[in-house]
Amino acid sequence: MTDIDRIGTAALGEGGPLVGVQGLGCMGMSFAYGPVDADASRATLERALELGVTLYDTADAYGAGDNERFLAPFLKAHRDEVVVATKFALSIPPDDPTRRIVRNDAPYIREAVEASLKRLDVDVIDLYYMHRRDVNVPIEETVGVMAELVREGKVKQLGLSEVTAGELRAAHGVHPIAAVQSEWSLFSRDIEARVVPAARELGVTLVPYSPLGRGFLTGSFADAHQDLTADDFRRQMPRFTGDNAAANAALLEPIRAIARSHDATPGQIALAWVHQRAQVHRLPVVPIPGTRRPARVEENTAATRIILTAEELAQLEPIADQVTGTRYADMSFTSAGRE
Ligand SMILES: NC(=O)c1ccc[n+]([C@@H]2O[C@H](COP(=O)([O-])OP(=O)(O)OC[C@H]3O[C@@H](n4cnc5c(N)ncnc54)[C@H](OP(=O)(O)O)[C@@H]3O)[C@@H](O)[C@H]2O)c1
């Protein structure tokens, strides 16, 4: 492999460590998106690292700890080369995967961090996110506890997921926030109104999750009920089923046309768009597309070298406003639902 195959880097928070400009979402390796394949997932982790991916994203909620346990041997083998991000706050009861329990209180966080350290089998978590906001606990209190974890050496940097601009500002006043992780893609652009400008103002890196629209933007499925297994989480998402799915599939046409002219795939265009959109907003981004297949990590990292023209960006501009169906069934689960 030549150096040219490796992706570039971006800082994780102001003055923070440099990481590969694309990270790897590991959730699907254990949970949410149908049957898992441990061997292919392990090969994906290794291939990603060879290509310069250094930020690996997990959460305690992914498979009720399974995803963190799955990552542990990889982290042991490459501890100094990778940055591991995990999250607390959310639990999904295995007997009812449609339910979400959110906790941001001090005793919960203290228990959660110890459990994650143990499952990941590391001495310190590089980036620790609050996964979801529990509005019963002031954000200053939650971040105060997270800051204690930094002082105690259990955690290096702090992150927040799906917070509003106001919550981000309040949190940053307590302790520097290195990263905000929120959904951002050609189909989901609500954070550009307030969260992205606040992140830029504060020097916070954006970590866009589901940059491939949970796979929909790649064309790998068209209707979640018809194409995905019964346990697949995407069947609960309004935009991926029935009339919404059919209408949204039609929106992929301009993406496909642009992909053809670059000899690229629609997924690569979706990823290139996130990188270029962040440049417009003048803030660092490290998208974390999720995949369990080495060939796809090659495809996804190669997207960092695609440059879209102003004309192509203009063609992609109207798509998000035309999407039918919300990105979650319950939007109070997102920053947009609270802003
Ligand atoms: N903070 C949060 O609340 C939150 C929420 C959701 C996700 N996340 C994090 O963000 C990461 C990424 O988001 P995501 O996994 O939801 O969505 P995504 O990255 O937009 O899409 C992932 C889906 O696309 C497929 N895929 C990936 N590369 C592909 C390619 N080149 N061609 C065709 N299909 C491709 C994957 O299938 P294969 O695996 O079979 O390749 C998977 O089904 C997750 O892994 C997780 O770590 C965070």
C-alpha cells in the first residue's frame, strides 16, 4: 500500500489529537442492522486502520455492551494507534428493542464509565460522549460529573450527542467539549441551522453519524419492511418504509447521476458531500460511516478524495428538504426535537 491510500487527518476538538478525517462506526458490528459477522467485522477494523482510520465509535448501548466487548481485542492490539469513543446515557431493554431509557445523573454515569472501561479493557476512554439528553438533569450537572472523570484520568476528552446549540454552549462553559456527534447527511441537515454554527464558534469538532443515511443513500436497501430482517432497527424509522421510502428512493437519482460522472458510488458522493458541507461551515468534521465489510471501508475512505463541483453541490442542495418522514419516530430524541 502506498501513502496515497491513507486518508488525511483532522483535530478532535481545539488543540486535540489528530485523527483520520473519517472514523469508523462500529454499531452495526453487534447490533441494529441485521445479522452480524464477527470475522468480517474484525477484518474491517484492521483494514480501516491500514487506511488511516483512527477514530472508532461505539457505545455501551450497542448490543447491551456487546459492541464494546467486541472491540476490546482490537484495542489491545493497537492501543497507541487508535482513539476509542464510547457513550453513556442510553439503554435499550433487550426484551423490548423499541424502548429507550435515558439517564444523565451522577450515580448512573459513575457506574456506566466503570462498566465501559471494563468491557473495552482499557485504562482510559479517549472520548466519552453523553449519548442522549435526559432533560430532568441540568446539562451543567452532567458535564460536571464528566469533567470529574477527566480529572480522575478515566476519560481524556468529552463529547455530546444530539444536543441543542444551547445545551452545547452551557456544557462548554463547564468543561471544553471536543466533539458533538449528531446525524448529518444529504437527508438530515437540521443541525446546520443552530448546532453547527455553535460548534464552529466554540471550536468543537463535528462527528456526523449515519452520513450514509443508515445505508439508504448507498441504495443498499429501498424499503426497510421489504428488504431488511425483522430485527433491523431501520424498520422503526418513518422515512424508510411504505410511501415515504418510495418517494425518498426517487431522491437518489441526482446522487446516482453525479456518482456516474465521478466513476464513484452514490455512497461516496454522500460522504464527499458531508466533508464539503463542513468546509462551507468552516468547521472540522470526522464522519463515522458504519460498515462491517473491508471492501466498503476501502470505498468509504476513498470518498475523502472526491471533490464535488459547485454545480454538483447545487444539484444536491434541495434534496434534504424533499425527504418525507422524520429521521426518528420520536424526534424529542434529537436536538431538532428540542430546539
Ligand atoms: N450518536 C448516535 O445517536 C448514533 C446513532 C446512530 C449511529 N451512530 C454511530 O454512527 C455510526 C454510523 O452510522 P450508521 O451505521 O447508523 O449509518 P451509516 O454509516 O449512514 O450507514 C451504515 C449502513 O450503510 C451500509 N454501508 C456502509 N458502507 C456502505 C457502502 N460503501 N456501500 C453500501 N452500503 C454501505 C452498512 O452496511 P454494512 O455494515 O453491511 O456494510 C450499514 O447498513 C454507527 O456505527 C454508530 O457508531 C450514533
